[in-house]
Amino acid sequence: PRRAKPTRIAAVLDKLDRDGLQSLLLALAAQYPEVARGILEADQLAGGRIDPLERSLLAEIRQLSAEPAWHNRWDGTGHQPDYSRLAGKLRALGERGHADALLRLGEELWTRGRAQVEQSDDEGDTAMAIADCLGVVLQAVPECSLSRPGQLLWIIERALEDDYDLLGGVEDVFKRRAYTKAHWREVVNELTSRL
């Protein structure tokens, strides 16, 4: 069946009173677990209660990264983990200023996602989906509670391990004015001491 246009849906919803809307949403949430989850997560995010959302997204990262990623171009069969919902939720966290939560989730996705990409045989589709999610995390690094040199080191450490170009846009973050010559000197001193 063809999808209803948003304007038609809006017209139908406009006819419903508060009780009618509530009944409709409850019925949809009962029929579609992702609707129920979306309603609860939106409420948690709006209320600043992100711990349950962070746990839920962590579980989602673990589930997605455990899925096989493959494509047989000869017969068109395959399996592709769908990271689109995760990317949207990560963006929502970023828009609400939850950079530290994004960084924690990004750590898990970085570790598990790299392992998944290493095992995948899907012409880079999974790598691109993970890179989309990690791009949101990368943009949050300058807003997190790490010191400026700590932020730079976080990015550099991952960039050095990035065999699959999962962290595109690193250069753009490095060019931000928030990072001064003094910050870079601290980073150089830290990296030198590691050598």
C-alpha cells in the first residue's frame, strides 16, 4: 500500500480530541514496540533523564554490532545491520548537549563497530553506517568534559587505529579555534612521553 501523505495524516489527527489521540498512540504503542520505545525515549530525553536512554542505546550498539554484515552481489542476498535509528538517537543526544554520554556510547561503537567492519563482506555499507554514527560522536568531542588536550588525544588515538575511515572529518575538528597552540603543545608532550 502507498504511504499516506503527512498532510493527510495531520488532517486525520486534527479531528481527534485529546482522548482520541491518546487512545490511538496507546494502540500503536501496543502494536509496534518501536513506537512505544520512541515515545518513552523522547520523554526521557526531554526530561534530561538520559541514563535509561544511554543503557538502551548501549544495548542497541551491542545488538547491531553482533549482526553479520554481508552481501552476495551475484544473487542479491545479504544482511545489513540498520544503524539509522541509532544515528538518529545519537543526533538527538547531541542536540540536547549530552556530549559525555555520546562519548561513552562512541567508545563502545568504536570498539565493536571496528570489529564488525573487519568481519564484514558488504562492500563497505556497514562501515559507512557506523561512520555516520561516529561522525555525530566526533562532533560532540569538543563539547565533552575532557580537557582540550584530552579531547585532542581522544581523537588522535582513534584516528591512528582507523583502518576503515570510520572517523571522517577529524581535520575539521582539529581546525576549531577552541584548540590553542598551548593545547597542542600539551598533546605533543604527552605523545612524546609515550614514545
